[in-house]
Amino acid sequence: MKKTFSMGGIHPHDKKISAESAIERFPVLSKAYISMSQHIGAPATPIVQKGDKVLTGQLIATSSGFISANIHSSVSGTVSAIEPYPDIAGNPVMHIIIDVEGDQWDESIDRSEEIVRDIKLTPQEILKRIADCGVIGMGGASFPTHVKLSPPPGKKAEILIINGVECEPYITSDYRIMVERPEEILIGARIMMKALGVSEGYIGIEVNKPKAIDVMKSFSASYPEIKVVPLKKKYPQGGEKQLIDAVTGRKVPSMGLPIDTGVVVQNCATALAVYEAVQKNKPLFEGVVTVTGDCTEQQRNFLLRVGTPIDALLNSVGRLPKDAAKLISGGPMMGKAVSNISAATVKSTSSLLVLTSEQTLRKEEGECIRCAKCADACPMGLEPFLLNKLARAGRYADLERERVYDCIECGCCMYTCPANIPLLDYIRISKADVLKILRSRPK
Ligand code: SF4
Ligand code: SF4
């Protein structure tokens, strides 16, 4: 029996139709739009001005708080504006806009393809290099990596887990990285283990990616402290709490953090970014993005510079069909709808998914038939049918008692509901309200 997490979960079709498309370098376009809010925490502060010349990989905005991250130019050229520009939701966010001239890289970056195995930096130097290079979590949460690798006082890391699960349907960017850059991921994991002072590392990969498991296993023979753990295919196994449970059997407590179990989880794309930062002095200014959909002419995986306009990416997969109705950044379960296709990609963009009107059709909502399918599917042990009722009635004290704050917004409840009740829509809003109430309470 393959390992998996213990509670709930669902089995959507994985639709990994871009899996066999090797990573291709996407061309650098004539303009780059680089957002100052690419991470959780305070936006970065621009340190360049309109008219300045910048190089690819040059620092252009600095971290402005404990939880924040540096931002580097993904192109070379001239800063043409520093102004609000709409993000994927259409909200104005401060951007540095650069007119591209050639592609001249900062000379301190090692551009050779040679793999550097020897880790020379001390743990403190590793953390500083990761922070300097603006590395953030690439698995969706965009948390600055150097902060996550620095457990708070009183907490100690014992295990590092690299997340190679990629359980969201359609997305294949992590899969391609594991198949094409396995040793860099392992060295990135080893670097993070050195920074954390831990000697036990795992890479969790679901069994629907046998090639990634084989490749990672064969390379990990030279890295005996890191073991590949094949996992049963089940959504949302890529969630940190579910992955820790699946790999170690440890349970993150309610309202707790992964570090409460002694485990730190980092995505495999983050491990690659850490390798490049520490061994190559390369800041995080490009990453692999899947562009896919059942209705697109092609499905591809690109190595793409941060700040590339989304409409240009869409044009790269052929003509869109007339019934293309919705664009999602991320996967169909937890991704975000893109309402502005002129918006630019950010460090954590992993996928663009085109859905047809038929795929996005919301079926008519019926009455709850008390089947409890939503509760069976919930990986956090919640009762979504009850949370939905309480949320609609605005009963915040009851929502708190029912632990709405533990909802990871995975959508399993909504996916299974035979009455088509948009459970997560209501639960998500009430969770935000309850968290606001909890934070405003005197400690
Ligand atoms: S969205 Fe929240 S309530 Fe629904 S299944 Fe996921 S964790 Fe449970
Ligand atoms: S799955 Fe839907 S119908 Fe069944 S109990 Fe939950 S909310 Fe009600």
C-alpha cells in the first residue's frame, strides 16, 4: 500500500496533457512588467528610477519588512515607468516597467550549465544568499523562503520534505523540473537541510508520475540522506498538512504550523531556485510555467521570465477556440481566475489553464440532501454542510467553534456535493471574517 494522508480527499481526473512537452525557453519580449507584490508580506521598495539602465538579474526592489522579498530585473533595458499596473484580478499594483534592450546579464551570475555539487556556504550565508536572491515558495503560497528556513524561537526543524506532488489537475511544471533538473533539486534540498541543520529529507511524489519517481530515485542514490517517497494519487496531497501526514504520519495541530511537527516543506521548484541562488548566485527571475487546457491547440511548458504579459503566453499555444470561457492562474481546484490578460506573470506563476464554457458551467444549486459526502471528502475533518449554513447566517461564534479557520480552501467539499451547493464560496468568506475577529482579540 502506497502512503497517503489519513483523512478525506478526492480523485479528480489528473489531465496531465502537457506532461510530455519538454521545457522550452520562452522568448524575452519587448517590455517586462515586474510587480512589487510577488510574495506574501510587505511589497518590495523600488530602488531604481525611470530612465535607469538595468541588467538581467540586477536588484531593482528591496525587501521592506521581515516578511518580504527582494525583486530582480528579469530583463535588460531601460526603466520606462514605476507606476500602478493591473494584476490578474485587475487591481492596481505597483510595477517596474522595463523597455527591453538585448539580454545582458549581471556578471556575478554563473551561467555555465555545469552542476555545482559542493556546498561551500555556512548555514547563515545560505540564508542570506537565499534572501538576497529573492527566493520565495513556488508552490502557491509565495512565502519568502529564508523566513521559512528560520524556525521561530522554541521550534526546531527535524525533517525537510520536498513537495513534488503536483496534485492539481493539468499542471506539469514541477513534473518537468523533476524529470529534467533532478540533481539540482536534490542539491537544493541538501542546501536547505544544511541551513536548517537537519539530516533527514524526503521528496514526496504521487504515483501518477512514474518517470519523475524513477529519475529522482536514480539520482538520489548519490544523496542518501534524501529519500523519494512514492505516494498514492489523492487530492489535495500537495497541501503542506496533508503531505506531512502522508510522508511522516505527523499531524499539524489545529491553527498550528508545519514547524510544530518539526517538519519544513518546500516545493521542488523552490529547491531548484535555492540551488540556483546558492550555487550560481542567480536571483529568482524566471521559472517554469505550464500553458494548457483541453481546448488549446497545444499544451506546453515554458521557462519564462517574470513579468511576461499573459496574453503573449496564451498566443503561444495556438488559436483559442470560440468557446474558451475562463482563464485560471494555477490549477482548476485552487487556482485564481484571470480577469485581466494584460497582467504579467509573477515568480510563483506555475500554470495558465484555459477552460471552455461547458467546463465552467455552474449547475443549478439544489437542496442539501444530508448525504455527508462533503464531510467525508474534507481533508481537515470539518463539516462543510454545517459551515455553509453557519456562514450564510453569519453565525461567527459557531463558525469559530466548528474550526472554520482550519479550512485549507481545497474545494473537495464543493467537488463532491451532489446538490451543487457552492460550499467553498461561503466558507472562504466566513473564514476570512473569523480570522479577522481572532486577530483583533487581545492576546
Ligand atoms: S474547502 Fe475547506 S471545508 Fe471544503 S473540503 Fe476543503 S478544507 Fe474542507
Ligand atoms: S455533499 Fe452537499 S448535499 Fe451532501 S451533505 Fe454536503 S452539502 Fe449536503
